[in-house]
Amino acid sequence: MDAESYQPSEEHQMLREAIRALADEKIAPRAAEADETEEFPWEVYKDLVASDFHAVHVPEEYGGAGADALAAVIVIEEVARACASSSLIPAVNKLGTVPLLLSASEEIKQHYLPPVARGEAMFSYALSEPEAGSDAASMKTRAVKDGDHYVLNGTKMWITNAGVSEYYTVMAVTEPSAGARGISAFVVEKSDEGVSFGAKEKKLGIKGSPTRQVILENVRIPEWRMIGAPGTGFKTALATLDHTRVTIAAQALGIAQGALDYAIGYVKERKQFGKPIAEFQGLQFMIADMAMKLEAARQLTYAAAAKSEAAMHGATVKDLTFFSSAAKCAASDAAMEITTDAVQLLGGYGYTREYPVERMMRDAKITQIYEGTNQIQRMVMARQLLK
Ligand code: CAA
């Protein structure tokens, strides 16, 4: 695949069939439970690992499946169609490890990527802090050099899969006077002394995926765990998001597809005024609009995935930043509209937990917020266009 050809190949179609079969059989039946109990779906994780769908992007040289960016999108899409919380397993494994793929030493990659590929460890990404959300460069977490070690102190917030992940890419300030150029990236392990986690956030959606603070108190780590050179951590963090905002777009597409598919099935069965409600033109127009918005967002996402793949292989792709923000923004806005309309199409039933569309509507909301709010995405796009 290259930046000019982003249509799924025959292999991509076969991959979609395989992951959809797994999602229908093993993931969808557990989605309501993960939402209701707010427990991480370990059984789903095991099933994803058994089929090698938990971190498909890890290159073959590190023991992974070596799937391209579009394949990763398809896996995340199909898992999210069944369960948005579970789709954060492949998505966050990618988010945590792209900083390594982009910037880390061979030593770090050889050490940390194989356990992820084998399904023995998950990998989260820790950029945000309580006072540094959209303005990520204003972070306060400090990493101070001490001999051949760094000592980290600070609190990272909104960390997806915190506590269940073994490894964390943590951005911290090494040179306070240098602003964004004084931030460095590190690998921190859950078992490092001084690492602890905040209480699970009580969220509107994606309840099966824990979101917690990662608290760092005098965490002493060897200097070889710095990702890239000192002061390059913020660039690595933003370059990572250029690749992974595409995966959030994929998650949004999957949630929206799940809601659309469910609503289509429902309107063909549900009878009012003596006929299936699918025969009413007002509802037909809603269904048509939902599918149109979804397909437009999907094409943009696949184009962004092609650019991500080319950039990952060293090509200069000047518009990757624009495309990844555009895809994330378009797909998440579409998902919010589509899931809201799906609830509408099911009427009172759609508003209850007896049916999955209200969960999908709640899950869709986060895709407009994380990995940069859609206001930040619009700012990023405008900066690219105006510079
Ligand atoms: N790739 C590489 N480098 C980049 C870059 C990119 N896409 N964009 C900017 N940079 C570089 C700039 O060139 C600059 O470096 P130099 O000074 O050497 O030129 C440096 O980064 C700082 O750039 P800016 O001055 O543009 O930075 P800024 O402070 O104005 O912020 C921002 C830019 C776009 C607003 C950024 O802060 C941002 O994206 N904010 C949103 C944060 C975000 O997405 N957080 C989500 C966290 S992940 C998550 O949600 C958790 C989860 O678990 C799911």
C-alpha cells in the first residue's frame, strides 16, 4: 500500500472477515457486561492474543504480525463495531509503542516490543496531566538526571488502560527552561518502584477500559530507557499522534457501523401503523444520511492510514498531520451523529440498556475528546493550511 492506493486489498478484506467473525462470536456477547461491570475484558484480551489481533502493528522483526496501518485500522474498526472498550486493546498498544517505533534505540525496541507482540504485556501512553490537557507542552512531570539514571516525579492523567498495562511511554520535563524542547520521553514499567495508579475514573462510556492517573514518586529508571535524545520527547509525542489519531478514527467508524447495522435490523422488524417502520421515508432518509456520513469518514480514514503507513516507512508525507486530524475529527463527529440517530430510530427502546445503541452513543462521545479534542484537531488542521 502507498499513499496513492488506499483501497483495502484482498488480504485486507480477508482480515476483516476474520476479525469480524471473532468479534461477533466472542466480543459482542461480552460488550454489555464490560460496560455494566466496568471491568477490563480479560477474556476478550485472551481471545485477541490467541488470534494475534491484540497488537497487529508490531513489526515482524520484533515478533509481531507486521500489519500495515490500514490493517490496524480494520482490526480496531471491527473490534469497536462489537465493543468500543475492547478496541482500545489494539489501539492503545499501538499508541504506547509508536513512540518506540519512531524514536527509540534498538535496545529499547528489542526489549519492549516482543512481550507486547506475544501478548504478555500491554503498553499505554502518558502525555496528559491534571493541568496539561490540550496544552500538553505545559506538563510539570519532571525527570532529573542522577548519574546513569533519571528520577521521575509527577502525575499523568487520563491514561487509558492504566493499571492493566505493564509498560508506559511517559513524557517528562528534563530541561525546564526549554519549553517543548525540554521534554523527553521514557519507558516506565508498572513494576518500577514509586509507580502507582489513581482510582478508576467514573466515565460516561468505554467503561471496560480503565482510565486512571499514573503517579510517579521518585521513580528511578536507567537512562537507556529514554526514548530518543533528550529534549525530543514532545516531538515524538506529537509525531505519534499523527499516526494514532487514525486509529481513533477507526474506533469511531467501528462504533458508528455497529449502531447503523443494529438500527437497520431494527427498522426492518419494528412495525407501527401496520408496516415495518423502514417503509417510512423520513426514517429512510435518516438511514441514508447515516451511511453516507460513515462512508465519507471511512474513505478519509483509509487515506490517512495510507499516509501513516508511508510515513512509518520513512517517506516524507507533508500532509499526514492534516489527514490524521481530519480523519479523527470527521469520523468522531460522524460517530456521534450516527449513534445519536440510531438511538432515535429505536425510540424508547434505544434509550434503554436492553439494546446496545445507547452504549454505542455513550462510547462514541470519547472519540471527540481523546487524543486531542476536535477543537484541537481543527486548530492543527488550520495551522497546516495557513503555515
Ligand atoms: N510532529 C512532530 N513535531 C511536531 C508536530 C508533529 N505533528 N507538531 C508540532 N511539532 C513540533 C513543532 O515543530 C515544535 O518544535 P520546534 O520548536 O522544534 O519547531 C514543537 O513540536 C512544539 O510545537 P507547537 O509550538 O506547535 O506546540 P504547541 O504547544 O502550540 O501545541 C498542539 C501543539 C497541537 C496544541 C499540541 O499540544 C496538541 O496536540 N495538543 C493536544 C494534546 C493531545 O492530543 N492529547 C491527547 C493525549 S493522548 C490520549 O488521549 C490518552 C489516551 O490514553 C487515549
